[in-house]
Amino acid sequence: MAERQKKLGLVGLVAIVVSAMVGGGIYNLPSNMSEGAAAGAVMLAWVLTGLGMFFLATSFRALSDARPDLDSGIYAYAHDGFGDFVGFEMAWGYWLSAVFGNVGYAVLTMDSAAYFFPPETFSAQIQAFIGGSVLIWSMCAICLFGVSTASVLNTITTIAKMLPLLVLVVILAIFFSASHFTFDFWGEASAGLGGLGKQLKSTMLVTLWAFIGIEGAVVVSGRARNADDVGRATIISLLMCLTLYVLISLLPYGFLSQAELAKLPTPSAAYVLEKLVGPWGASFINAGVIIALLGSWLSWTIMVVEVPHVAAKDGVFPKIFAKENRHESPYVSLLVTSLFMQLTMFVVLFAKDAWLFLVDITGVMILYPYFVSAVYLSKLCMTNTYPEDQPVSKSMAQFSGGFAAVYALWLLYAATPKLLLLSSILFALGLGVFWKAKREQGAAVLFVGWEKVGAVMLVGIAITAAVFFGSGYGK
């Protein structure tokens, strides 16, 4: 009974997924989405993104129902479907993505805090570095007491972060003007927006960041009280977040033009509300941003330590990552992850725009695990190993996997070549960790079959990328 109480129920799973997706970025959607698109393109972008994410969420639901034995799904799917090397690289890429994303939360949290406490003694960068470092180790301390304790706090912060968002939506709806919303609906009179295709491309990259975290329930599936809740939590969370994103992106067009929205400072929702109700609106939203970021950060800390922990149990990560403390918290994985976050915090001191860089690289690194998960589902269906009588039928699972894979590839295509080259370097850096894990397992060979070709190609691309950046072309 005590063991069961330490597991996560449906509410806890939904809270983790929603909290992981709804971070501080939602409060900047009005300006981010309008920067290169009019209302019509934004609406269409959410339709397309909603479809892509629905099929990705359906893929995760189908996989969690069909293979409930695979804990930490997004890594386990790659490992089960394509072997140790691909499994490791997807775990490594997902882990780095979450590390970068969490540091991004640190940056944005301190930016929002600076609204209330402007830098005086130190520069903004140093204040962000110090404050972010304190928060990193505070989150680490909370999670050391176990996932159930962290989940309770996460559920509380998820509820708390919903209040400012609901107030924001209600006020936006009250001031909404249909005639203002439909004026220049497709941006034909706005200079510099371009055609519909160009507008869509500018918004789709923003929407990717908005939905990162949709896999949260399958990542912690090994700690779910009921395996069936994993799929339900994924779909429920998707619908909740999509509704919020659409409303917060589109309602501001009901009283501000595209050009006015695009020029708003960060977080733009605060300044939208300030225009409508006065200064208290900006203070209210900035407080909401801090709560949202802390909640998302806690969710991602829970999720990120789980992947190397489970991978270590499979012998794909060094076995030290499998160690747990008396609270059943993977403390080594947690401490190493926090240390990597601390090292990444130096980006804050030296990068020109730390937030945008971290958002970009986080998005690119997570697309590879998304793609491989979708391909794994397609493989199950095509090899007739997808079970019968599942909540998601075989035909729907096959279609969802195919659509989600194409969607992930399209988003990779939309990313800049520089980010793709940088991702190859980051994936190649993990080869030493993979070698250490295989050596601990007593493996006679490091790579099997086609894995040798894949490893050589990865190293070759990474070396080319390093030369490219080292020569100054990547600036």
C-alpha cells in the first residue's frame, strides 16, 4: 500500500505534463506569434500544430498502451526498436534538451524577477547567474526527497499558474473586438510579413517550444499508479494546453494590431494587460510568469533525471546513474544533471541572447527523440507486433506514427543548418559516455552491425561542424 501511494495518479501525471508545457513562454505568445504573422496565419498555424501534436500525442498514447512495460518511454522506445546505440543517443539528446530547457527557465525566471528587483549591485547577467544557480540547486534539493513529494508541489504550482492565465483570458475576452480582429486578417496590408507560407513558417517554430513536454507522462510512466492513466494524461494535457495557447495568441488581435503586438517587450502578455487595465496588470502577469516557470522547472527536473536513471538500469548509461536514495530518488542522476545545468549557466554570462539560444537548441535536440518514437510506433504496426484490442486501433496507430514522423522531420527542416550542425557535435560528445557504459557491461564490441556506420557518420558530421564553427562561419 505504501509503495502504491508513492506512485503518480492521473491528476499527478496531468500536472506534470501541463506544467512541463505551460512554462513562462506562454506569456510571450502574443508578441512571439505576431512577430511574423497576422491573425489568419496564427489561427492556421495552431490548426496545423494542433494536428501534428495530436498525432504525436496519440502516438505516445498508443505506445504507452501497447508497451506499458517500457518505462521512461521516449528513451525506451528508441532502445527497444533500434538497439543500444540509438537508444543511448536519444536518451542523451533528450537529457541535454531538458538541461538546456531548464537553464532557459532560469534565465527567464530571473528576467521576470528583475521587473520587481532591478539589478543594482551587479549587472543583469551576473544577477541572473547567481539567482539561477540558487534555483537550480533548490530544485535539486526538492527532488532528492522523491518523485511523490516533488509531484505534490508540482500539482500545487500547476493549479497556481492556471489562475493568472484564466484571469488573462477573461480580461482579453471582455475587451475583444471582432471588427478589429478581422481587420487585415491575412496580413496583406502589413509590410514585411510576406505570403501565407512565410508567415506560417515563422510561427511554427514558436509552437514547437510551446508543446515541448507533451511526452511527460510516458517519461515517468514507470512511476504511474495505473498504466492506462499515461495515455489519458497525454491527451487531456494536449487539449488543455492547445485551448490556452489559441486563446492567448489570438485574443490580443481583437484590440491591438499585428505591428503593435510584435513590438511589445518580454513577457508581452504583461504589457497587453497593462494597456487594458493599468500597471497592476503587468505586475500580476510577471508574478504569474515566475510561478509558471518554477512549476515547469520542477516538472522538467522530475522528467530529466528519469531518462538516464532508466537507461542506466538497461546498461546504456553508466550504472552509477541507476543509484537511488532512501526516498527512491535517482540522486546520482539528479546531482549530475544539476551540475550540467550549473555549467550551462555560464551561457548567461557570455551569450548575446541566452534565452533565444537555449530555446532554439532545446527544440532541435528534442525533435530527434520525437521522430524516433514515431518511427518505432510505425515499426510495431508494420511488423505486426502491435497488440490487438487496444484503445488506439492499429490503423490509427500506424497513421499517427507516420504523420508524427513527417511532422518532426518538417520541423527539423525548418530549423537553421547551424543548429543542426551544433546538434551533431552535442550528440557526438555522448560517445564517451556510451563507451563507459558498454565497458561496464563487459561488451566485447562497442557497436553492432549498422551502428558502426551510424557512429562514423555522426563523428564525421560533428568534425565538419566543429571546423565550420571554429573557422568563424558559424557566428
